[in-house]
Amino acid sequence: MAKLTIPQEELMSSGHIGCLGCGATLAMRYLLKALGKRTMVTIPAGCIAIMSGIYPRSFLKVPLLDVAFETTAASASGIRAALDAKGIKDVYVVGFGGDGGTADIGIQALSGTAERGDNIIYVMYDNEAYMNTGIQRSSATPFGAWTTTTPVGTTGDFKKRPKKNMVEIMVAHDIPYAATASVSYPEDFVKKVQKAKDMDGTKFFHVFSPCPTGWRFSPEMTIQMGVLAYQTTVFPMYEVENGVYRVTKKPAKRKPVTEYLKLQGRFKHLDDETIEIIQKNVDKNWEMLLAKAEFTKKYAE
Amino acid sequence: MAKSVEDLPYIPLMSESSAVNKTGVWRVIRPIVNQEECNQCYTCWKFCPDVAIQIDEEGNILIDYDHCKGCGICEAVCPKNCIEMVKEE
């Protein structure tokens, strides 16, 4: 029997009603594997809120609190304050929001939590649009993507603004730990969570969670999408510890972005000129990330 | 399960596991594991989004057909290509 590379204990139940090949549920599964049973999770509206199915079912084996869309981080702060008042120290409090619930609607509460330095873990599972309500554009939708509110049609009206960089926003709050991770690399994700979970302060994870329904690809390709996003550096893997950048995984050879884009229906309208813009932007972000890692290296303890 | 509104608690609490949802009925293609060729690397177990792949005492892969939705990720990630997706009857 080969050795398992991630903890075996399952704290997420089967029977959740996520779509076939859902990336968000994988993010939740790996997160709970890394944190263990002494965890409380608070979730806003979004895909993850409907996973349990009808009342009174729950898809987690740990306490789960459903809250209003904008209050994920605030409720996590509140749970932490209540635990502190009761003198309970060994419980991890997790806010688990989607990209809409984090980058758009919940950003004010999250900013407050990070500024106060509340001791919670915040995970943003990023499927790059409001998938639960029917693929509406969010601020984390990448440049060039089709969504139902950027419908392309005959006018070519795809999303014209780049993706909001949430890790940078959180780093600007001077938090102890912020990182990106991908459901295609669970060992990396689990390692990062285990490294950060006992740090004091707000910890932020940006988890890349491919969505077959919204991105228009076949469900068995979920893992492959994450791998390609990493290999093309559309979604690089890095961590920022007290302001010091470190690229945790570097592809041996970067692939052109077309390899990632061509497999997804939401990018099928793109012409060569637009793909060139995307490639240039990805190149720029990757070089800037490497430069940041190089520049901040000297501040590492 | 509560029979009427009066039976429900004042504060709504989740009291049942989602495992009662038999999501296996969604499936149109079914994964079949070739146990002879499987070298028990557990890559499929690792990537199953429905927690529908279990490991038994001998270390063999067991698929929970009550909950497997047939997404095909296990077939796509298997390094030995020993999982086959067959159409449901």
C-alpha cells in the first residue's frame, strides 16, 4: 500500500449537490484535511452554501454556519471573539467564501478583519464568476472571458478588465500569511495551510477552483485545467509571509496561454490579437512576481 | 424528519449528513476499476470531488456508486489508465 500524500481523514461528506467535477468542493475537502476536526467554518451565499442540499442536511462533519453574503469575515471574527471569551484556544475558525463573496461583496468585512488582525483563516475559492446564480461576471473574472453579463454576442463584449489581485490587496493589510494554491496540487495546498494555521493573525488563501459548468469544459478536465493554469503561469503558485514573497512552485518550461484558453468555451470567441494581449499580461505578472520574490528575499528572517 | 412546522426547532440546526442525498442517480457514465492493474497510488482517491472513492483494509480502491456522479476525474488522472468509464444501462 502506497503512502498517502495528504491526510486520510474525510471531514467532508459525500452526497453534496455540487456539479460534476466541482473544484470548490475539492478546495473544502483539502482544507479540512489540513486543519482537522477542531475547526469551525462560516460560509456566505454562493456555490458552497447550497452544497448541503435541503434542510436539515450538512455536507461537513464540522460546525458550519451559513451567513449573509457580505459578512463571512465579520462572522468569523465574531466566532473567534466568542471562543476567546470562553477560553477555547484549540479551534481553527475558517471563513470560506467564493470570489464574488470575497473580492466583490465581502471585501469590506474582510478588510476590517485583516486590519484588526483577528486570528482566523480566510479561504477564497476562485471559480472566476458568480457560478451559483448563473455565471455572472465578478471582479475575479479574467480579461477576455465570456459570462452571462459579458455575453460577447456579435459586438465582442467580453470582459475588458483584468482580474482583481486579491493576494496583493491582502498583503497590503500587512497580514502574516497570504498564499495562492490550486485544487490540482493538494499536497502544496495542505502544506501551506499546515504551515500557516498556527500563526497569529489573519491568514488568506486564494484557491484556484476550476468550474466545468461556468468555464464551459468537460467535467473530467477539472484537474487538468488547474495544471495548465499553473504551467502557463495564468495562476502562479506563491506565498507571502510577512511581506516576503516566495514562489513555491515554478514550472520547468512555461507553456503559451493558448493551451489553457483553447480548452474552455468561455474563451472560444478570442482572436489572435486578444490572446496576444492576454499572453503579454501573463508574462508581465509573472516577471513582476519573480522580481518581487527577488527583491523581498533579503527581508526574510 | 419533522412532520409539521411546530416540530421544527426555533433555531435551525443542521442535524443530518448530506450522505442521505443519493447523488449516484445523476450518473450517466460509471467508473470501473481494473483491480489487477491498479498499483494503489490513490491519485483517484485524492482528486475525487464527491468523496466517492474509498480505501478498504487491503488497500484496494472501492467506488461508492451511491454517491459517484460519474464526472470522470478518476479516469482522467489515473496514471496507469486502469479506470474505465462505461455507459450506464
